[in-house]
Amino acid sequence: MFLPRLSIPSLLATKTPLQCIQTRTAVSALRPRKTKFRKAFKGFFPVRIGGSLRGTGLYYGDFGMRVTEPGRLSDIQLEAARAAIRKVLKAEKDFKIFLTVFPHRPVTAKGAETRMGKGKGMVDYFATWVAHGKMLFEVKGVREDVAKEAFRVAGAGLPLLTEFVTRRQVDEVPARVLPHFVKERIRKYQEATNSGNSTPTHAPPQ
């Protein structure tokens, strides 16, 4: 049987850039279909020092799983956690699982026994940095005891500590702690308003 010879450029032209990436781990479905840059810096997890509560509450479901420490989560770990949650909740009817984070940052690695230098390694997997208190998963349409067990099983396979959150606990969250400069802006705005100025110099922070 005669097989036509294909050159390397012709083979690469038939594949997308992500299909040409060398991987040494299991391939997960939680990967971006298109990236602006093929590789990225290592990065660091965000540190919330301004008192923001964005991404720490329940928005889609009744129960959630929230991390209690910052770190990095890979696409394989998130996919395994979602599969564990689905396995526990499969006996329930009309349940929904919401993943509130997505692994968008490519992580590179070099092969074993490779000398230093010679450029950056190939993309190995995709990951995401999460801050302290970030919500990872939310579920809806299940009982509280079933959701708690599902998140317990899923959290056992993650490298970060997690906690179980309910809608009742989110509603009881106290007001956020404002930084000192924000308190000063509010104080100056209140003083300008009480003094009778129609046009205060600084508007209150939103």
C-alpha cells in the first residue's frame, strides 16, 4: 500500500496551536480553546487587602465550597473535583453544578534530566490562581447533607483547604473592613456635606 509522504510543515498546518502542545499529564476538558499568548509567566495568587468580598459569596446555588487559603489549582484537579461532586449527586434529581473558576493560565515544564537554559519549557497543563476565600463550586437543587458530603469528597483531592458554605452563612457575613484611606475619604465627605457645601470636593467610594 502506497502512503504519501507528508512534510512536517504540512502536518503542523492541519492542527491547531493547542493540539501541537507537548503534554505529559492527562488532558482535561477545562482548557481554553484559544489563548492570546502560548506561554505565560508563573504569576502569583491575588492578595485581597482592600476589604473586597467579590467572588466569596454564593451567586448561583444554595451551597458552595470555598477555599480558606490561597494557592494554585490545575485543570486536572478541578475536573477531578467536579467529577467527584457529580458522582455523589447523581442520585438526586434536577441538580446543577456551577464552577466559578477556570484554569486560563498555561504552566510550562521541562523534561527530566534536562540542562538549565535553552529557553522556556513546553506547556504542560493549565491552572488558575485563587485568593483566600474564593468560591470554587456551587450546587443547587440538593439537600444540605448531600451537598456537604459531595464537597467533602471533592475537597479531599484538592491541595488547598476548603470549607462548606450555605446561603444562611453568606447572609450573616459582617460588613467588610474598609482601609484607612477609604475611611478618611468618607469622613471628609461627611464633613463637607454637614458644613453646607453644595459641591463636596471628594465623592464617597462606591
